Amino acid sequence: MIGRLRGILISKQPPWLLVEVGGVGYELEAPMSTIYDLPQTGKEVTLLTHYAVKEDSVALYGFLHESERALFRNLQKVSGIGAKISLAVLSGVSTQDFARLVQAGDVVALTKIPGIGKKTAERIIVELRDRLDGLGTHVSGLASASSAPLDPAAEATVALQQLGYKPAEVTRLVQKVAAQGDSAETIIRKALRAALGS
């Protein structure tokens, strides 16, 4: 129904974005792979979207790249995977790396993504192995240079918890990777790398 939005980026509080289009503010959820590459707030942005309607809710998801949206949609075709886990996948690993893990049948690496257990990882490999060929590649860019929030570590902590990580694990990861002057996006990126590498 809504396939694409072009407007002014009003705010980004991972995983939430607010984009104003013609005087209407659209609230979207986006993976960190998209949030890393967004311009500063106040700038124009174009997002591909996925509009989801359930019995009790309506949600809009935003993506900078078609490969991200395609993977988000394909993941939800796997039994037991919903939007939250799909966003966690896209936030933790690029579409190219995810396709490589699936093609290699790497169950152990997939289970390091929040919400994916051994059985779900095995289902992903079986059900998506043949569907990932057309995804293309996505190389994540550097986090955009925006004004630093008041407390980047706290913002990163909230975002990581919303991606499915447990509070104690988030606290440990943020303390381990956060450096003086890091933006929330940088802390999130480093924490996700540390979580997947641990």
C-alpha cells in the first residue's frame, strides 16, 4: 500500500524514525543498517517501505536499499520469524553476509542474532537458501555525522534492548565497546559486532 516515502528526516531514535512528507509525520521502524546511512535530521531522505497490517496493529518499516527490504520480507516467510527478528537480523549483519551464512549453512553464527535459536536457524537455511540469490549486495557506510545526543550510551542501550538483547547483556556490551566521543550509532555498531563475534 505504501511502497516508498520521500520527505524530511525529523528524528531518528533507533529503531524509530520520523519522516515528514507533505505535512504528515510518518513513524517507521528501521534496521540499524539503514539508520547508519541516514543523513542528518532536517535533511531529505527517500525510504523504501514495507506496510504491515495485523489484527491488532499497523506498522511501517523503512529501508534505504531494496536488498534490505527483500531480505526483511523473505525472512518473515520463515515459520516463527516476525518483524522484530527480521529487524534484528538486518541490524546485526549485512544482507551480503547473511546470504553467505545461509549458503554456508552456518547455524552457529545465525544463532548469535537475538531471537534466533538452533531450530529457527536451521529453518532459515532450509527455506531461504534458494531465495537469497537475487538480493544483491549491501555495504554498510559510515554512520552519518549528526550532532551527538545527550547520552549516546543510554540511547544505544535502549536501541539494543529493542532489538532483542537482554538488559544485562546490553549493559556488558555497551560498557565493553563505548569510547569517549562515540555517537549512539557507533556504539550500537560496535556492540553488534562484539555480540556476533563473541
